[in-house]
Amino acid sequence: MPHISSASVVALLSCIFMSIASIVSAGDAIPVKRVPAEWEPQEAIWLQWPGSWEKSFETSFARLSNVIVQYETLHILYDSPLVLSEAQSSIKREGGDPDHPNIQWHWVENNSAWMRDNGPVYVIEDSTMRVQNWAFNAWGGAFGANIPFYLDNQVPNKVANILGLPIEAIDIVHERGNLEFNGVDTVMLNWSVIGDSRRNQGYTKERANTDLKRYFGVSKVVFIDGVPEGDLTNGHIDGIARFINPTTVVVADCVGNSQCRAPSDPTHAIFDAAAETIEAAGFTVIREPIEGTRDYKGHIFDTNYMNWLVGNGFVITVGFDNPETDEAAKVRLERYFPGRDIYVIEALDSWVAGGGVHCHTNDQPAMSTIRSPCLLYTSPSPRDGLLSRMPSSA
């Protein structure tokens, strides 16, 4: 029997209740459109392997890849034969097998290694899955006007073609890293991103509320607001607040020795305001402590572990090569996601560049998620043996 924790039972019952409530509120109509939550069963995870200008990410990408393939299929996009060769060599150096049966390589031209943001959003509608391609303009040019993005903007179409899925083009500039779904009825995001005039000139919150409900099938849109200090994405939600089940959200909290610990600090205020907004929207809020700092290559930044990836039987978060805070984060993630293996992978070069594990990855829901939003708690635990490590697409 798979291990099911008491927390999972409570969340499962909440999911069922919320699903019934959604049906009743819709006049007994069965919901026909939704985006699966990240913790639901996955078909695969996708990466765009870093090219020459992001080569410092390679080691962490190799370590990330070597974990993922133990649990599910990993699709890796490479920009050229040279990038393919370097990727395979990097995986070997980190003790992995580039010919692992769970790895699928695809020659797809791209501009960068941040597939969370330019990659597909998967939407279930009328018992089918489709790929949404939201417009992408390299974070509104925040990292430099010369950063290319045309090829990245085409990646969702290429992925849809590989998978044989229909494509829906959305003429709104936005990134998947600023979308958090509970898999039932809610999307949570930072208005400072989608409402950024460099992305969507003249866009209003009222229009966004209507568009998000239309495109994602949700009945509730929760907007937080504010740009944490130094965040050139303008405050992606996946560094501030994350769903861990349909009714619970983890929100960052500046404490301990963090740079943002002072109550008057703007980032501290943004996190506190986000927690208040989310709680007012009816969700249980858990605060995730940011307790320390890390000095790396002349940059000092807080140890924020929010940028985690949830997969089939595992969770990976960015590590800061700080044994004390890394271990404490691992223990907390074990509480947030009982029954999953937890990995903390040092990714300091990525963090200096503006992101972490979640930013680099793009998860593809399993076709089984078409049937029910409450499947998330019925997948095998990694503690049940090899079942959880079988390819999810088998």
C-alpha cells in the first residue's frame, strides 16, 4: 500500500470538497478547464540546456538531471550538436548516464536556459490536454535590451509538435514562473509582473482577472503585489508564495540573519503583505523562513529556498552551499511534502543570474490528470520501492 500521511488525507478531503463546491457553484456543470497543480502526477520534466553564455550552469543542470531521471522522463532541448556534446559530458562528469532510458534529447533551437518562463503552460479542457504559448519578451528587457528571445518564444510550439498536442497562442506577455495553481479553482500571481508596462502596455487588473479566468478555467484569481529588492523578473510568484496543497500556501518570511529581516525593509513588507492577501483569500498560510545570507562572486543574497520543483516522488530546491540553512530547508520541505525524497542542489551561478531550480524546469502533467484534480495524493510514495522510480510515460 502506498504511504499516505495525515496531512495528505486532509488535503485530499479539501480537494474533494472544493471540487464539489466548484461543480455546485457552476450550476451542477462538470468543470471542463483547469491547469493541474505541480504536485499532481507528471508525464515528464523539460529543460533547455544552457549554451555558451550560460555555461556556468552546466554542473547544476547535470546534477538536477541525474536526480530527475531516477523518477520520471526528462526531455532535454539542446541548441546545437556542440551543446549536446557538452551536456552529455557534463552529465557523465557528475556520475550520470546521458543515454539513460528516461532521457530524451531534442535538437530545438533556443536562446536561454530558463524554460519555466518561456516554456509551455499545459491546460486540460474538454477531456483533452493542450499547450498554451503565452508571449515572451525576455522579462520585459529587464536583463538587457540585447537579450535575444525569438527562439525561446517558439519553444512551446516545438514542444507541442513533439508531443502531438494542440496549441493555443495567447497574445499576452507573461511567464509561467509567475503562475501558481492549486489544481482546483485558483491561480495565484504577482500583479507587478503581468501588469508591468514593459510587458503589457495599458493592461489593467480587471482585464487580467477576466483573461486568467478565461484561459485557465479558474474561478478565483489571487494577486499579490510588489518587487523584491534585486528581482529583475519584477517578482515572480515562485520566489514569494507557493501552493503545497489546494488549501495551503507557503510564503517567504525574512527572519534571522537575512538582509531583509528589518520590518522596514521593502522586501520584508512585500512578503508580509503577500501573506495577508493570501490569508484574506481564504487559504492557510505557512511562513517559510529566510534565515541567512550567502556571499558569492561579489554578490550577497538571502538564502531563499522557495524556488523548488515538485516531481513524481521528489522535490528539488536550490542550495546555497550553506550547510546550516540548506539542511534546515530540507527538513521543512519534508514537512511540506511528506512521502517525497528531498534534494538540495547547489545552484549559486543560477541564483546570481536571477533564478533557481524551478526557473530552469518545466513540468508536463500526466494524461491521467485529465480525469481528476484529486489524483495528486494517490501517486506511489518513493518509500514504496521502485514503483515511483519507473518512467511516468511507460
